[in-house]
Amino acid sequence: MAPACSGCGLNFHPEHGYYVGAMYLNYGATVVLALPVALLLLTRFTAAQLLGPLIAFGLLFPIFFFRWSRALWLAVETHLRSSTFDR
């Protein structure tokens, strides 16, 4: 990740621990996707058959989604900050 935006100069690394919320978003997205799919597939497969694919999804999806969760966290925080200071 670049240290700052080349267009507006927004600092992408404002403070230590800033992206902890992105980890929560990442975890939430993983659960929101995996849980309903697992519950639907339990009607067709046994829990033992689903265990391997669900573990693989639970390990791989957060790795691939983390970049987007950081961007989402930064966007939400920037939006909240801008609407707070515009008043």
C-alpha cells in the first residue's frame, strides 16, 4: 500500500493500529458469506463433507479480501470525518 494518495495526499498510515477495524470488517464479511452457505449446504451434505471446504474458505477468503476491507475501513472513516467537519 502506498504511504499516501497521489491525488489528494491522504495519509494511508495515519497511526499505529488504525486498521484494526478493517480486521473486524474482514471477519464479518467472512462470516456473512460462509454461514448462510454452510447452513444451506448442510441440507445436502454432511458436516464432515463440508468441514474441509469451509476451513479452506475461512483461511483463504480473509487473505484475499483484506485489501478491500482496508479500503472500506478507510472510506468509511474518511466519510465520517468529512461529514463531522463540514458542519
